[in-house]
Amino acid sequence: MKMTGARILWECLEREGVEHVFGYPGGAILPAYDALKHSRIHHILARHEQGATHMADGYARASGRVGVAIATSGPGATNMVTGIATAMMDSSPIVCITGQVGGRLIGSDAFQETDITGVTLPITKHNSLVTRTADLARTIREAFYVARSGRPGPVLVDVTKDAQQGSCEFDWDAARPQLPGYRPDLSPAEAEYAQALELLHSAKRPVILAGQGVIAAGASAQLRELAERAQIPVALTLLGLGAMPAWHPLHLGMMGMHGEAWVNLAIQNADLLIALGMRFDDRVTGDKDSYARGARKIHVEIDPAEINKNVKVDVALVGDLSAVLRELLPRVEPADRGDWLDWINRQKGDAAVRDIQTLPDNGHLYAAHVVHDLWHETRGSETVVVTDVGQHQMWEAQYYKHDHPRSLITSGGLGTMGFALPAAIGAKTARSEAEVWVVAGDGGFQMTMAELATMVQENLNVRIAIINNGYLGMVRQWQEFFYERNYQATPLLSPDFVRLAEAYGIRALRVTERRQVAPAVRAAREHDGPMLLDFRVEQEDSVYPMVAAGAALDQMIRRPSPLVETAADE
Amino acid sequence: MNNRSTLHTFVVYVENKPGVLTRVASLFRRRAFNIDSLTVGRTEKPEVSRMTITVEADPDEARRIEANLYKLVNVLLVDDITRQPSILRDLAMIKVAAPHEVRSHVLELVKVFRARVVDVARESLTIEITGTEDKIDGLLEVLRPFGVIEMVRTGMVAMRRGKRALAAASATPPVEAFENESAVPQA
């Protein structure tokens, strides 16, 4: 059947199982938008193309399906760059489709022409420029295949206006991917399994380091089985939170820069690290030379380029995590590691006393309390928390207890402020039955708050908690710790978020005291529609513990003891 | 950790498509691997191009370079032939000042190095030499005192010795391997 490129585009998306796309129209993509009327796909109009890419990303992370964003050439395409880089760093499968000026105009600096395949080369898993209608179907199929297979990632397809307008015979079967060099299906050799098992069985003080790969591979149950059978405690990366239920006795908590002290101490004193779907990012290792020096290391990872990149390992099992664990699990011998688990438990020491959680609020509202109460109110229901980047993100990671995979969506690798609201819109679109909460700071929220209109236009019942401390809090904390409290450019004026929300037709409440937190959360949950809560929290609170950038993982800055004394005095 | 940096030679087969050279070059730039030499050209198969890349790297880096090259969708095959029996060739054209008084001396050197003269002008000779980089460096060294006016080198090309071909196209997995049935697992 003969079809225009524009029709072929939507037809291919439908056949790839796409139900929603997030986008913004413009000149070079107009033929595609014109053909949208023939499609079952629901298009969600973002307010900025960066928002559209974060929405696609949030959609992908919430569901495991490929998220799709679409934009025009030039500024439309360049506005996507931050969203694409965010998805790349966190291995999120999205397909971005951009319009391009007509083929004959390419290279002429035509109106709204940008070499977007050139621009996005280092921040996409793969990208393509389509100048012929006949190449479009195959390229779209390849894009989806590459985005979701192996280590997932963003793929961009740039389609010239004339390729959208031209017609050709559409044959789905003939348009099969032709990627002779792409081999995402590696698996380890038997000898490597044997080596890994030998290390595992001889270890006295092992720790599992679980990352987002566990979630991406759908291997959470297998992780738990491994941990339980061999009695190995599990430390999680930020993006790995939810891979192991927080209530589980073998769940240690988050590792790294703002990880709990006992988690980092366990890693530093381990004799074996079993890294599952994580990449030893500098935020989890601290100083690499002093990182887990006494530990042998097993690395199970789908991307061979990650092996020995940051940390040198003893055994690498390169392959799909779920397939590797399927092979490994029956051969893992049960073990008892009571002494090691007791040792770790003892490292908690005074952590609980220093914990802001247990401190009296003295009339102040602490972000940690807000997060705790939010967790307490929403626990047991299917909740997805989407966080922005900064202090609130770390407090969320510390105090919201994630029991399920895909219950936390956050920008880890790139640390993209402004991510939360659009990503939450994507998450809610993918999982309408789930309760979706945005937890964002007053800084990051202002970067993309224009997407409130998208949320309202789409009738999406997203709940928003702004952790409002009047500062770019994490930067302020670094200034406090490392730049002699020189608060340059971190005090932040914000609009009245309550009135702002009301201008969009969104109900909103301001919360200034601890006792109001739970009722406000309940009010938001009972309200049939989106709601925004503006939490006015303590302005100069810091995230503890903290491993300074480049410091050894066990050199943690702890919450100062004067607070503990204050607590004891009362 | 083994930190010995040595010159590694990679033979890389890539799809003969626009932009592939940029992808490879961009990878080396982005990962801060320092290319010593990169050549690209056609192969026995029109849809496949072949690159020879030499790069300063320790053994770990070399492995990561190989793994990163494979991450490029258009890369078909990577072979680190550094420690393999192989033939390495560079080609240079050297225009050297050779007035009448010294001409016979220059020609003598050309003969010793088994190079050949490809252009003769009144005051200069252009010499073509093929060989290992060392050999070319050697000739260059002895020509320099006469005055090298201009020089161009192709960069290194390499091939394993023996019968076995680095058959990129035959390493191509069957088309069925690209069937698109694998849905992403739900956690």
C-alpha cells in the first residue's frame, strides 16, 4: 500500500505499540502532525520540547516501554538536548523524532535548520537522518529495537520534510531492522560463572550492590532470591532504589555520597562486592583508590564498556542480568552470615540518634519530616514518586521507603533540574492507575513549571510537593561546607506557588508546620484532581551524611552533634 | 592495575554509510582516547569500510576502546592486532631539495631504502616510500639535511598475516537475530 512518509511514521509507531507521544509542532514536522488525524495515538502537547523528552523518559521509566517525543527542526530539536542527555545517562529507552528541513536545503543554513544528528551524536545510543521516504519505516523500527534492547537508551530519528511528504510502498515486514554490527545479546562464558561462584562461596563479608539494571532487567525477584539464599546484604544505588524492598531485613539502604553511614562502612569493609546492573559512578565510590580495598569484585553488567571503567573487577559477567542470575541462582549455596550482618548492624551505632527523623522539630518544618510523612501516608498503595535534583532528591531517597521497582523516578546520572514535573506527567500517562507524586525543590520546579498547563490540559491527577527552602539548597550546602558559607547566587525568590497553581486551576495548600503535613497529604489524596502542596521548610538544613566529592567513602560528614545535644536537652 | 601504555593497532570494519567516520572519531574524542593515526578506505565488500586506528593505550584502556567501538551500531568488527603477526604499512611522499650537486647522493639513499622517485624537477625530487613507520622515519631522518620541502603520509594500514581473513561480512549474524519480538520485561 502506497503511503506518505507522515502516515508511515504514525503507522510504524502504532505497530511498535505506542499509545502516547509527547511533542510540540512546528514547520518541519507539520506533515507528520497533519497525518496525526489518521492515527489512534494520543498526542500530548508539552509546553517546551525539553518537557516532552522528560515526559517520554518518565513514561519509559514508569512502564518499561519505549517513550516517544516529537519536535520540529532547529530550536525544537535543540530544546530536546537536555532531555536526551538525561535519558542517555540513566539508560532510559526513548525515541525522539525531529523534523528536518527539506533534503535539498540541508547544509544551506535554512530557516530552523540544525544538524541535530551531529549535535546529539555523543548523547544518543544511536541516531539517524532520514532523507528518503523509503528508508523511514526501517529506520523507525531500528530506532525502537536499539532503544529497548541491550543497555537501553535514547535514539533520535531526524526526518526531512520531503521524506515526510513523499510517498512509497509501505511494507512492514520488509522494513525489518538491518543492523549487522549491533549485538546486544552477549552472555558470559562458563568459566566466568565458575569463578564468580567460587568468589561468592568463599566470601565472609559480601555485599551486593544493586543498580537500575536490576529494575531494567525485571530481575528484582531474582535479586531477592540471591540475597536470601546466600544471606548477602543489599546496598542500592539511587536509581536502584525499589529493586529490593526497603522493609526487607537484608536491605541496607542507599550507598554513596549521601548513603547511610553503615552502608558505606559495609562496602568499605567487605571482602566481596557483587555489583548487579550498576556502574561504579563517582557518586557511589568516592575516592576510587581507597574504595573497598579489601574486596574482590564481581560485576554483572550488560554493557561490556562498563567493565573496568571506573573500578577494576576480578570477574565480569557480561550479559542480561536476569539471564545471568537464572544461570547463577541454582548453583548458589545457602550460607549463614550472621556475624557479618551483626557487624553491619552495629555500625548503625548512633546513626538513629543523629537522624533528623528522631529529632524534635521545635516548631521547624524539616524536609525529612515532610518526606517521611508523605511515605507514611502513601505506603501500601501503588505510588510513583518522581523527584527533581538537589537536597530534596536525597532526602526522598533517604526517607521514602521504596518497596517496589519503578516506584522512584529521578535523574541520577545527569542530575537534571526541572526533570520532575514533566517526568511525572509521563509516568502518570503510562500508569494512570498509580498515584504519582512530584517531589521537587523550589529551584528545579521553576525550571519546567510551565508544564503545569500540560498536566491540566491532559486531566492528569499528579500531586506535587514542593520542598521550598528559599535556596538552591544543594548548592548552598556545598557553599556552606566547602566555600565558607559564601552564598553566591543561591538565595532564590519564588512566586507564590499556591496562587500560581490556582492560576492553572490547580488546588493548592501551603504547609509551614509539621502537624499540617499529614493532613495536607491526605487532602491531596482525597482531592479528585491535581493538587500542589507548598512545604515551607527549614532554610539552611543540610543533607547528612555526606561524602565530599573525591573523599574516601568512609570519610563522612555527619549531622553535627550540637543538634543531638539539643535533642537530649529537651 | 597495569598502566603500561603502548601503541595499539585496531582494525575496524564499519558499515559504509555517511557519518560513520564522525561517529568513530567522536567516540575517541569523547572518551579522551588519543588517536595516533586513523585511516579509512574501501574493502573487498562495497557495503563495508575498513579503518586502521593506532592509539596510545594501556591494556585496560585497549579493552575499553574495543568495547566502546562495539557500542557504535555501525561498527561491524573490531580486531586488536597489536600482538598479532601482521603487516603494517605507511606510505609517504617526500619532496626533497635536490639540486644538481647532491642529487646523486639523494638517489643513493632512495635506492638503499627501496623507495622510488615519482617526480623530478630542476631543484627537487619527490620520493615515494612504503613501509613500516620506522622505515619511513629512517628515510626522513637522512633526507632532512638536504631540506624536506613538503611531506605527506597516509597513516598506517594493517592486515594480519596468514590465510585467515578478518571476514567482517561473514561475521554478520543471520537476519533472524534482529527480530523484534523482545518486549522489555516488566519489573
